[in-house]
Amino acid sequence: MFFVYILKSDSLNKYYVGHTDDIDKRISEHNSKRKHWTSNANDWCLFYKEEFESRSEAMKRERYIKSFKNIKKFLEFINK
């Protein structure tokens, strides 16, 4: 299984969208302060996730979510 996930950092008041086949490992990596966009904080927590059977489906959904340019607008869209 593959997941599309949205993480939230309260300290930055920002969201991050990604996809993975191991969500727990991926969250741990985001919080490990490696050199990437999420290294500015270590309080990333899972805010939202969706499950897919293939990586291609997950990647397609990730691109769709990112097309909103503002994660809050996507979250409003799915909560209607």
C-alpha cells in the first residue's frame, strides 16, 4: 500500500504533502532535521492521509493536492 500524507508543523504553522509506502518511517525522517524542506522544524505530525494500491495512484493524488497551492484550501474542499 502507498499513502499520500499531509504533515503539519505547529511551530512553523506550515503543511507538507508527500507520498510513501511507510508512513511512520517517513514522518521520522521528516523530523530528523535532514537537509530538505522540512528540516526547519522537528514537530511534524500526521494531519491527514489517504491510502492507495499503487505508487502511481498516490503520486497522481499528491500532484492534485499540490495543485491547490494552499493546503488549507484543499482541506476545506475535502471537508465539504
